[in-house]
Amino acid sequence: VQCALNRPAFFAERLYHAMKGAGTDDSTLIRIIVTRSEIDLVQIKQMFAQMYQKTLATMISSDTSGDYRRLLLSIVG
């Protein structure tokens, strides 16, 4: 239901929970960023910043490293 009502908020929440706390749910993080990159990633980034008072790129930078970080950040923009 949440996905139908507000899709960007749904994915922003999923991304946040994939990165919060100890460890990262890499499969969820990759799946959402790659599949939504050409559809509505801009709206998801805006909603993420609005909901969590930090940018998606900032949270990715603090939670990942190396080539993995660079790849995700290049997709996110």
C-alpha cells in the first residue's frame, strides 16, 4: 500500500534501512539504485533528503568504500 501511495518515499525508506546500523544490505542497495536509476531516482533522492535530513550520496559515502562506493555515487549523481 505504501508503495502505491508514495513510491519515492517507499524506496527512500528501503534505502535508509538497507544502510542504517551495522553493516549494509548490499543486495537491496544495489537493486533499488540500479533499477530505479532511469525511472525515478531523482524523486527518491529528494524524498530521502526530506525524510532523513541527509542526502543519499552522503549516506552511501559513509556506508560503502572503494570502487563499490564510486560506482553507486556515479549512478546516484
